[in-house]
Amino acid sequence: AKKNGKNHFVFYEDITDKHLYKYLLNLKNDLADAIANNEFFLEYQPIMDNKGERIQAVEALIRWNHPKEGLIAPLRFIPLAEETGMMKDIGDWVIRNAVKDLQKWNQENGQSLSLAINVSKAQLRFKKELIELIDEVLEEQEFPAHQLQIEITESDTAAEHEEIVDFINELKRRNIQVALDDFGVGTSSLYHLLELDVDIVKIDRSFLRQVPASEKDTALLKGIYSTLYDLNIQLVTEGIETEEQRDFVSAKNGSYLQGFYFSKPVLLEELKKMQEAWEKTLL
Ligand code: C2E
Ligand code: MG
Ligand code: MG
Ligand code: MG
């Protein structure tokens, strides 16, 4: 029986691996048609001013509505898209649609929200084409360059340093803002930050998890704030989920605020309602 049990276990594990393998393979194949089949859509998460009163910007976040599997999170399919060389097309799709949609929304609502768009490592491999696309889309949509923020992830900047510096400089020449995303969880040092001439640093939400409950975490976050503040970098703190966290961050050096406390990512159609509801709570 023991032997059977063991065999059974191995057999079972074997099957799950096969299932997982097949599942991932299917997803990769399905990704190839996802743009043509209109399976991607964008949600937008508000980025609030330091007091948490007004929306300053929105961050575009991609979602994949898979016909059989349902909604698949970006952290799940983006690595697959990068592996299979499909991230360039998907990234281009995001830029085209996000700029077009927010420009229209801004005009219809008489507002001028900025737009933050994430760009991943695989997209940076086609840096020249990426810049060309951004130029083309901004011109076509007449979206002001200074209202566009390109977010690059800190851990992606460690490799191919010169390429990244070059990319950042190209963006800055156009008055496009550059944000360093997920700051503090990567392997790069503060010195590395000095070499990258970014406008905005987005502090990873892991720093907030124990704030203000943990004294150490709170002290660390305070230290990060004052260092970056002295460097003249605009801050965004991600992952604000509670009023306590909002109060803590609001009291510090002018960081912008982003997190579920204000709003989860929503469809653009819902943004106006969300904004009005939020403004009502301030009265
Ligand atoms: P990110 O750029 O750091 O985006 C913020 C993520 O944190 C989003 O997850 C958002 O839903 C989540 N978030 C925001 N506020 C809170 C909060 O208060 N609590 C918690 N627990 N989470 C919060 P999402 O949409 O699942 O995206 C995950 C990552 O996938 C993004 O992290 C980004 O790196 C990547 N991604 C998403 N959309 C795109 C895209 O269009 N292009 C590229 N290249 N990457 C994207
Ligand atoms: Mg981001
Ligand atoms: Mg990101
Ligand atoms: Mg982030």
C-alpha cells in the first residue's frame, strides 16, 4: 500500500505539472489572438494629491478577459507575453488606447488629468520604436507630453544601464515625465537612483503594510521620504488602504497618494462617478 501510495503521489504530481504546462502553453497561444479578438481592456486607478482631495493622474492598468478562463491578472500574463515576444504589441496597444481614451475623457469632462503608463523590460528592448510610437500617438491625439508619465520598474533598470539612461533622456527631452515604479523592493541602490534622472518615484506598497503599526517600518518610510524630498523628486506612495495610512502619508513631504482607500482601478466610464462620490465625502 505504501508503494502504491507513493506511486500515486508521483503520478498525481506528474499530472498537475502536465496540466500547468498545458495551461500555460494554451494561455501563450491564446495571447497571440487576444488583441485581434478584443480581449484586452484598460482600467484606471486614480493618483491623488497629497491631501487626498483631488485626482491628479490616473494609472492605466491592462486586463485580459480570456474567453474561457475569465479575467487574468497582468502579473500572470505579462511574463508570458514577454517570453513569447508579444509584449511589444501589447504594450503598443496600451499606449495607443490609454492616450486616446484619456484625451477624450479629459476633453469631455473639461479636465486635464495626467496619464501614467507602465512600460516593461521587454518593451524597452524596442526603445527606438517605442519612442516613435509615443511621438506618433501624442501628436495624433494632441495629448500634452508633460501630462504623460512613463513608469519603468526599478528592477528593470538594473540591467542595460546605458540603454535605460538613454531612454529616460529621450523622454525628458520631450517633457514626458519619467516615474520609477516599485521603488525599494528591487536590488538597486540609492546611488543608482541618482544616475537615473527620474521625475517621480513610486514607493512600493510593501513599505506601507506595517505602517503605522510597526515602528521600524514607519521609521524606514520616513527616511525614504526625507531622502527623496531632498533630491527634489516627486513622490507617489502606492498601496494606501486605510485612513490611518492616508493620514500618515499626507503628513509627510508632499507625496501623492494611490491605493484602494481612494479607489481601486476602474473603467474610464466609472471614473467621473468615482470622482464625484469622492468629492462629496470632502464636503
Ligand atoms: P504596478 O505598476 O505597481 O501597478 C499597481 C498595482 O497595484 C495594480 O495591480 C493595482 O491594482 C495594485 N494596487 C493599487 N492600489 C492597491 C492597494 O491599495 N492595495 C493593493 N493590494 N494593491 C493595489 P495590477 O493591476 O494587478 O497590476 C500589476 C502590475 O502589472 C503593475 O504593477 C504593472 O507592473 C503591471 N502592469 C499592469 N498593467 C500594465 C501595462 O499596461 N503594461 C505593462 N508593461 N505592465 C502593466
Ligand atoms: Mg505602475
Ligand atoms: Mg509597474
Ligand atoms: Mg508599483
